[in-house]
Amino acid sequence: MSRVGLRLLSAVPTLFGVVVVTFLLTRVLPGDPAVFFASNPAMSAADIAAVRESLGLDQPLYQQFLIYLGNLAQGDLGRSIATGQPVAAEFARRLPASAELTCLAFLLAVSVAVPLGLAAALRPGSLVDHAVRLVVTLGVSMPTFVTGLLLIYVFYVLAGVVPEPIGRLDPFLFEPARVTGFLTIDALLAGDGQVFRAALHQMLLPAATMALFALAPLARMTRAAMIATLGSEFIRTARAAGLSRGRIVVVYALRNALLPVVTTMGMVFSYMLGANVLVERVFSWPGIGAFAIDSIVNLDYAPLQGFMLIMAALFIAVNLVVDIVSAIIDPRAGH
């Protein structure tokens, strides 16, 4: 059986394991949600017990889990106690914001890291190589929230060249009709250039914050893969045949070095999906990461369980896409 087929088969037990682990983790969190939401001093013990009953927390743990599984089978992720809305509806509204930010950050990271890694590989040990390593090390040496606050201070407070970090769009502008949930794409579909530019400007700083952290693994893997490929026998044969340097690098070396680079891209993208939690908090971004942080603070079980389940499903989907792309680049990788 192919590697892609095995990945599909393994997805079911993996997701079930995530369901079990997330359910148990949310139940061992310190604090009692019933007490938290019944924090009115006038409420009696009977009132708190009524809240526990309405939340289903008075049931045995195994019964709570069975109810949770039954709801999941119907596509019901539960209801957020904090907002009063179905968790699925909250995620449907917030997921495009996180996905749009992550995709832009990933594109920025790839468009910068791959050329940097390629330049370092073509001149190993040179000043360019050392400069690239210095840049990527600086990007990964600081936590994302520190990088975000530093960028806000430099480019918003001091330079004033970026808009205020208050979410996806200036409050004085109206969002276009929702089609994809991606503000930039919806603005283009609506023909609203002003909203497109404003939404893009709002994304630049948080996307750059995430991209800086992702530069190091992508640039390092590109450099290592290219150096290994450039030192291989078939590259020496191509040079002996008189092929131009550009053709050797682009057509032969880069193509053969893509497989480990693409695998690293998948790992980095999966990491960025979860790592945007702190970035969303720093930039007041209304995504699922910020929603998950609020759920932890509020002892809101359902959104937290839904967040971890969705992240696991996205992680599996990204790895499946990486396997398919790897099989296209090198058919031997699909078996």
C-alpha cells in the first residue's frame, strides 16, 4: 500500500486518540466551570448545582465522554458558555481569519527563506552564508510575542508606517460580503480596492512576525539539501558535460533538493497553524487561537476541545498534502 493510503488509514485512530486526550485534558484543568459562571455572590449552592447540571458536569466522566462522542458524530462541537453560540459556528466565523493570516505568513517565509538558503548553499562559508545564518538565528531566537511587540513598537509607534494593530480591518471600513471568509479575497470579489489594501496592511505585521520565526528551519533545510545535492555525482557529471551554472542549479540541483524542503514546509505550516495563538493575542486578531486562549481563561470546555480537534485534523490534512506533493516530486516517496 502507498504511503498516502497508509496516512489515510492512520488518520482515523489518530483523530480518535486526539478526541480522548483532549476530553481528558479539559476535565483535569484546575477550577470548576460551574463555580466560574455562577460567580454571583447571591447564588446559592443549589444554584451552582443547577449550573453544573445544565452543563452536564454532574454526569459520570464516561457518560460525559459518550455524550461528547454522540454529539461529534452529528457534527456538534458543543456550545460555548462564554458566547452562548455553537462552537462550530464560532469556528466557522473565526477560522478564515486564522487561515488567511497563516497562509500569508507562510508565503512570506517561503519566498524569503528559499532564496536565502539557496544563496547560502551556492557560497558555503562565505560572508553571504554567515549573514544568512545570522538572520535566521535572530528570527528564531525570540518568542513570537516578543517579536510582535518589537515590530509594533518600531513600525507603528516609532515609524507610523503600519496601521494600528486592532484586528483585521479598520473599524471605519465595512467588511465586504462574506464569500470565502478571507477579507482580501472577498474584497477583490466585491471589487473594493480600498478594503483589500486596508486588510492587507493590517495583516502585514502579524504575518511578518510569524514568518520571521519560520525562516530558520526553511532556510537551513534549503541550504543543507542544496549543498548535499550540489556535491552529488550527477551534478559533477553535468558540470563536466559543460552545462551552464544556472541550468545545473535550477533544473537539476534545486529539483532534486525539493523533497526534504517540501517536507520541512509541511512541518513548518502545521506548526504555524498552532503557533499563531500568541500572535493573534498580541495583534487583537479575531481568530481561533485567540478564542482558544479565552476558553482556557473562562474554563470553557467545548471551544477548547474543538480547537485541539480542528488543529489535529488540519495537521493530518497538511501531512497528507505533503505526502502527495512528495510523491509527485519523487514517485519513489509515495511507496
